[in-house]
Amino acid sequence: MEPQDQQESKETADAALIAEVTSIIDEIEIPSSDTDVEISVRKLDEEQRFVAVLEEWETGGVRGREIGTIRYRIEGDHQVDVYSTYVRPEFRGRGITGDFLADVLDRLRDTGMQVTESCPVAAAFVLANAAHGA
């Protein structure tokens, strides 16, 4: 396949993914507030990523389990690119990805950084949620 054909194929696949994510973003089931779990977001600067950690209450304390990752890269003094979003399959369809993205995008912008989203899922989220756009 020619390089131009590969690029067009990738752009078509990205556009299809963005359309799919955008079409279902309003249908996401929001988790109940009556649960024994909480999800916290932690920033790991040295790894340039955020993690979503499920903190489950158990006898004797709280157990944390990483259920999602959003990766970013610094692209200059005031520029950051969100290039990857992942939530474990068993936690998808519950509104976790949207909440996770909203938290991360807000945190990055609160530092004064200009944020771009080369990740198709993050880009679709921003398109569907104007409050989290640039």
C-alpha cells in the first residue's frame, strides 16, 4: 500500500471511530452513587500519564486497582497532547471514560497548558462536550 493510501486509510478509520464514540457518548450509563467503590484519578508526571484507580472497600481497608490510563506528551512550553485513552473492557459503558477524560482535560488546562487530542476517543469526547474543548 502506498504511503498516501495508508494515511487516507488511517484517517478514514479515525473518522469512523470518532463518529462511533460521538454517537454513543449520550447513551453511557452513569454508575450508581450507592456503591462501595470510588474511582480516583492520579497523575504520574514521570510517566506522562494519568491513571484511574478503583478503590474498593474491603474488610480491613481499601484496595486500589488501576482500571484506566490516559497518556500525554509535552510538546513545548505550553502545549500537551493527549494521545491515548484506555479503560479496561469490564469497566466500559458505565460513564467512567467520560468522567476520566473530563477530569484529566480540566487538570491539564488548569495548569495553563494548551491541550490537543490526537487520541480519537479524547477528540470525540471534546467534540461532544464543548465545556472540555480548547
